[in-house]
Amino acid sequence: ADDVLDYTADEAALGKHLGADLAEGKATLPLIHALGHANADRRQRLREIIERGTIDAMPEVLDAIVASDSVAYSHSRALHYASKAEAALQSLPDNEWTAALRGLARYAIVRSN
């Protein structure tokens, strides 16, 4: 879910510039998904953008992410893994520590900054 924030969050609330991961050359899940659904030309262009780590190309990256529905895909994967984490906690004693871990799994999905 954190990967999605780099493309969708309110910059002031996030506390960092949108596209910071891109500027650092990090290929986040939304970007990886967009790469997998892009045509050859767009895929090559996205790879160049990642390698250069340029924030100037953010509109182009956002277009690819929107076109491939990568935000929804990334969110669904986050929900899947949060659900698996909560299921794994069911075998542990119900106490303040497991409650905190369940809360953390849920928070990771809903956070906006």
C-alpha cells in the first residue's frame, strides 16, 4: 500500500514529494505492474525513466499507471497480504501484541501518509 502513496497521496499530508521513489530509481509495485501491461515502446520508455530516476517524467508515469489500473491492482495485493497476515495471527494467543499486529496490518492498507 505504501507504494501507491507515491502516486496518489496528498503531498503535504505525505510529508515528502510525490514521485520520491521514482526519483530514487525504485521500481514500486504500481510501476512494475504498469511495465507488465505496457506495449513495447511504453515499456522501454518506463525503463529509461526508472534508470534515470527523473521526476520530470512523473506525468508520463502516472499515465501508464492509470492506463494499466495499477493502483487498484497494488491495493488488491496489499489487501490480500494484510488478510494473510491477519489469518496467520489467528493461531497465536489473543493479546495486546497480536491485537497491535492486526491493527498494523489494517493501518498499512488505509494510511494516506
